[in-house]
Amino acid sequence: MKQTIKFGVALTILITCLGWAQTELTDGLVAYWPLDEIKETGITPDATPNTNDLFAVGPPSLVTGIRGKAVSLNGIDQYLYLQYVVDQGKGLPIYKARYFTISMWVKATGATQAAERTLFAETWSGGNNPLFRLSTDNVAAAAARTNVLSVRIRNNNNNTFIGNTAYAFADQGRSTLMPFDGNWHHVVWVAHDKTARLYVDGELDPREFKNIWLPEPGDVAVQNRGLTLDTLTLGATMQPAGTANYLNGIIDEVAIWERALTPEEIDRVRTNGIPTPISPQRPSFAVVYPPVGNTNLLVGEFFALQALAGGTHPRTYRWCKNGVPMDDLIETNEWGEITNAPIVGATSNILAFTNLQTSDSGAYSVIVSNDYGMITSSPVYLLVSVTSPQAPSLTNGQISYWPLDTIQGITTPDVVRGYDMLLYNMGETNLVPGKWGNAMKFYTNAIGMLTRTHAPGDALPINQYPEFTVSVWLKAPGVNNANGTVSGSGSGRRFFTECRNDATQPTFSLANGDNNSTPRGPVQKLRAFIRNDNNQNNADAGASGTDAYDDTWHHVVYRQRWVGGALPIVQANWFIDGVKDDPTVVANNPISPRLPLSPQNTSIGGQYRAGSYGFQFIGLIDDVAVWNRALSEEEIMWLSTNAVPPAPPVLPPLAITSFKGDFARVVSGDNLRLSWVVSPHISSAGTG
């Protein structure tokens, strides 16, 4: 089956759906360790032709397993491992397959062991940062530890995507089901690109594990953006700093696939095991990643395609453009020297376009071969444009729009979803003529702002989306103190923030420069400060090259995108009065967003963080809107001369957001007036 996926007007892809149908359970099988024997050499063999044999350290003892024998680990010094050379025909690391499955039987008690006893791990012999690990509970306090499964994924830049136990608000990466209760359980981890699911004894765990893959900004060195992995372990974590996190338990029937098994296949593995012997296989499938990707792909940008395939390793790859192998497109002179631009990855599983041009438009496919046959993927059609397209409507993807024209009780309404902003130390005197209708005025030395704390499942905070846009009109003086003055130790006056009520990180802050150092910008510039869940930040980046805090009206847009396709980079830009800002004109550094972020509130005109209000804006703010997509440059230019067109209302469930009486206490016979604030979309309210 084929499906068409449109990248606006700039990029169109036709691709075989990644939900590929398989007829053989062994299709895409990279390794299968029955764990029935440990040879005198210390090897426990891989039953596939890929020969990913494991070496047993200790060695562990063999005991009765689910099928045949199993490996019993003492939790002290026993484990199994394999170190390999990446891209040398092993199909490892499995994490790089994006869509993959890890299946095993385990018998262990998690709650009575130390935290994070390793079930399965991939690490790097060259450093301690990169890590992909499935383990027992990661809770440090023994009394709070249970029998859940935990996952931890950390990249070369020491950025933990999931499984961050340093901060209570971060995604701990803990399952709901409890496979470590001292009995045999079938545990299966299925990764679907950026998300994963867990199955225990065929039952799907209720939670979806997110942030399995995350990009870094472009200023992070290329070698630090991903996970470099060359070591696989069972029962312990092996790193240059030493081997640790030993598991006390029994493991049996371990297998990994470079594709996502279906629930039916998982049940077959659990019930019947994996049939042997396993014969060498020709490439059984070949698809091109990403199946969905960046909108508004433009000339000059970076983009990459990745071949995902099955079949016995080693394999070779040959990319084609319009049906012609791309290595044949390389031109050489009579001495064999390449005379045209080299094609990066023409014969590898990653095809990279380092500087997209309109001439790169065309149909791309990949030929995957091994000693037993070959297969050609369906084509992917790339269309690269000079300018970004206009989306069908500015209401498309619009999450919230606060016109700031009215006050209703103690809130100012969101006319799209009813995510009304609560007025903190503000009222009717703050409502003044603005750029479009009315605006909110934020006064000197006044601790006032608009804020909303979101509920689980809400469409905000806007930082929950990979790509998003924030649009606002500002009229503000260039100051960095609450009293309206400028000093060398002041802080930027925030106009839009997303933070947590219970912690100082993460922080997403859009403000002016703090005037403390050149990279952070003088007070007339814009500055985005972003601190992620891991307390990493862009401290000396994010200032604009153009002034926006000069006490005149300016349209300001913050736009965040994921670019790069199979090798993604998170990218953000300022737009001031419709023009894309260039921070380098004054030697400022690009914004450099840091992920992941798990905020829980949104504020306008200040910052509500860790239970404290601060960094109040001074000046006027009008017409604030957010989208869960990256607006095109043409859309942003249009907004610089027009008010936001509101999307059709998405009515929320009726909720009373505030309820109070005249007095804290009353006695029989007293008169009492009750008042409440409800959704602004309610046309009338009754009494009861």
C-alpha cells in the first residue's frame, strides 16, 4: 500500500507505509539468543546468520528456563556482552533502527534490588554519556521502589530524553505494569520512531513512552547530537567508567528485530518462541524514512533520508535519483578525480543533502542488497522550493488566541479553546487601546501578569509540540529592571513564558536582552532563554539582531522547527515586523532551543515559576496567538500587518474555574452572594 504525504508545497513524499506487513516472524530479526549454552570459549551463540554472539562474564550459570536453559545472574559480577564495529554488518546498535523490537523472558524481583538493575543496554566504549537501557525501577529510595520497568535514554551531549530521575517533574520513564515480581514474565519493548510501547505477557502497558528520539540545536557539535553506541549488554551496564547495575535474576529467549512487531507477532513469540534453524534471508523489505517530515523545506537547508530494511547482514545500499543510481551521477576526469560535488551517502543507509537546491528535486529510492538477493524501495518524491508556501489558512493548527480586548471576571479569554488567562494583580485599569482593539498594559513596579496552569491532556503548553509558533504585538521600552531602569545586573522583561509551578526548570522565556553580556543582547533586543528538564540552557544565545524594545509597536514571532529529516536538528528564529531576524549582524548567537521541556503553565507579561511571580513585563501587549506548527514566512509577513484571524472555537468541557462567596463563614439567616467564573463560550448560566 502506498500513501501520499504532503510537505506543504515545498516537499512531497510518496512512500511505502512503515506499518509494513510481514509474513515471516524472522523477517528483520537481527539476533536471537536462546541462552541454552555457554561454550568453553565463554560464547553464547546467536541463532541467526548475523553471528551476533554474546560473551559471558562470570560466567553466569545455566538453569531451567522457559524453553530449554536460561542464564542465571547473581547481581554481583555476571553479565553477557557484545562489542562491535558500527556499520560492519552486525545490524547493531538496534536503537539506530528507529523501528525495533526487544523481546525476552525474565524472572527477577525489582523492588528488593538496588535501582536500575539492567535488563538490556546499549552503550559506547568511547564515553559514558550515550545510553539506552531497559531496567528495573529507577527510584532511588528503596522504600519507594516497586516492580515496574524503567527506561533511560541519554545522548552524547549528556541530555537525558527519558528516564531523568534527578527532577521529580521530568519523565521518569517508568511503566505501569510490573514485570519484576519474582515470576516469569515475557517483556517486549517496541519502538516506533519517537515513541515506544511495552508489552508484558502480551498485555499492552497503558502508558506511551515518548521522547525516544530528540534533536539537538545546530550549535551542538555534530558528534554530540545523537547516541554513539557500540556495546550491547544483558544483565549489566558496561561503560568506560566501569561495569555496574548488575541484575539478580534469570533471563531467557532474548531476541531483537529491526522492525516493530505487531501485537499478533508478539503473542506468537510468547506462545511458541522463535522457530529454528534460521536460514539466511534476502532483503525482505526496504522503506525510506521519514514517512512524514519537515514542512517548508527550502533551498540551502539540510535534509537526510534513511533506508530501513530487513534481511541478513551485511547489506549494501545504493541510492537512486529518478531511477538512476546516484553513484553513477558522480563525474570524474581522466585521472579518476571527482569533478562534481560529492553525493554524501550515495552508497550508505543515510543519504544527506547538506545544502538543498532546487536541482535536488526528484524521485529517490534505495536498492538494498546482500549475498542472497536485493530489493528496491518505493520512490520518495522531493520538491525543493526557493520560498516557503502559504498554508491553506492561518486558522490551521491554531491552538489558542488571546485578543486581550476584554476582561471577563478575573480572566481574559482565549477565543479558540477557552484556555482563559487568569489576571494576577491586574484589572480593568490594565485594559487600554492597543494595536488591534484593546491591549493589556503592564505597569512599572507592578507585580501583575496573565497566567494559566494547564491540566493533563490540555492542548497547552505549546512546548509539548515538536514545532510551534508564538505571535505577539509589543510596545515596550528597553529596560531590564522592574522600576523601569537599565542596569548591568538586570533581567529581561518577559512577554511570554512557559514554566512549572513546582520547579525552576524547565524554563521557556521570551523577553528582551538582560544587558549582562554581549551574547545575551542589550535591552533593546529580543532574547529567548530556554532551560530544559535536565537543567541545560542556552545562556549565551538567543538574542536578536534587530531592536524590538524601543517603545513603538512591533510584531514579534518566535518560530521553532525540526529540520533535517532522518538527522533532525531543532531550529528557532525570531521574526520582527515580518522579517526573519539575523542575530549574527551584531555577533549574537542563534537561539539554540534545548529539549526536552515539560512545563505546566503559560504566562503573558511575566513568569510564574516554582510558586513565584517575577520578571514582569513593562509596556503594552496585544493579540497573542500560538500554533502547533511552524508558520511559513509568508504567513508571518501577513500577520505583521493584520490581526490574527481566530480559528473556529473548540469548545472545552464546562468547568467552573473560580467559585467564591462574600464571606468566609456565615450563620443561619445571613444573606450570601455566590459568584463563579465559567467558560466564556457559555451563553447563559442558571441557578441551582
